Amino acid sequence: AAVAVEPVWMFIDPSRFVPKMLGDLQGRKIALGAKGSGTLPVALALLQLAGVNPQPHEAHYLAGPQALQALGNGEVAAAFVVASSSAPIVDQAVSMGLRPLMLTSAQAIERRLPWSHAITLPRGLLSVAGDVPAADVQMLAVNTNLVTRADLHESTKFLLLHVATQVHGDAGPMQPARRYPSQDGLIFPQGEASKDFFVTGRPWLYKVLPFWSAYQLNRLLLSLLPVL
């Protein structure tokens, strides 16, 4: 299931360098995210669309806090971070005086990358008192997917989805209530337990029977009813 939408932050230090567009990062040092992270492939995909090809001496594979530190020290011109607007790493960036880059081509990128969404960061969302950002900022966001190993028991997957509804179902700064979990925007193949969950929700059987028994009986009913 998709369980959240997280903005792709391209932080810059406005006191050092303010690019007008993503392509202005060509030839500059960039913190792309740690190797093996989800941030790195997202950053590379965006840069490729903008015609930016970081050379080995320009690519810095740094995780969030290290990337912000390098940006604050002037070691890189921009830092990519994928995180919720309420994440501590975003608060850290704001406190350092860093600001998100306006992605003027967000709508076009959304149509080129099916796993992305064009969003608008409202003025003052990061800090009402400090008026950060000082104007609406066009950005890109990606879905966070909840994935499991293929050999995990189907009933456990169903239970995880039930818990995900409780954890991710509330409204957030960038998403309405009951938007997640969702079967939209999935990157990996959707399992049978996930398909069943989004059809039936949490059936009444789970209120009267132990979890394992209720799951097996519910699966049996789903198989028998179409035949009957």
C-alpha cells in the first residue's frame, strides 16, 4: 500500500546560490542522498530530466543531516531530501536558514514520472512566525510504499494494513484525512492480501473471532460467494 506522500526537498542556501531552475545546478556539487536510499534514484531521475549530469567529483552521497551540514558549510550547492513537511530534518533545514528550491517544471515532471506528484508548499507552512516559505513553492512529491517480503504470511500482511489505517489515516500538512493507506501509486506488485483489504476493509468477523480464525474464514467466504 501507499501510506503517505512525501515532498522531494531540494534545499539551497539563499545566501550563497539561488538557482532559477533545476538546470542551473549543472556543473555544481550536489548532495544526492546516501547510496542505497530512496532519495538517490529520485534525485538522479529529476536531474536527468533537467539535463544535469553530475560528474564523480560533483556527486556527494550524503544522508539528510550530513547533506544539510555540507550545504550549510558551502561544500555543495544543493541537497536533496525526501521527507514529510513535519519531519525533524525539515525543521533543521529551516533553522539553518536553508530554503526549498522552486521547481517551476513540477507539472511537466509529474507527467514524465508516473510515481511523482506536483504539489504546492503553502506560504508560511514551515514556520508561520518566520513566514517560511515567504511565498508558495511548487515542488514534487513521491508516494511512500509499505512493502513486505513475498514469504510473509498473508494474514500478517492484512494485519499490517489494518494498523497502517490507524497510523496513516489522519490528515497531515500535505494530505487529507483517510487518503492513506491507498492502492494508488504502487511501485511493487500488489499482494492478494492488499487487494482483499481494499475490497472488504476490516470485516465484522474480526470483531467476534480471533484474528487468525477470522482471516481464514474471510478468505473462504471471498472464494465461495462468487461461486454460489
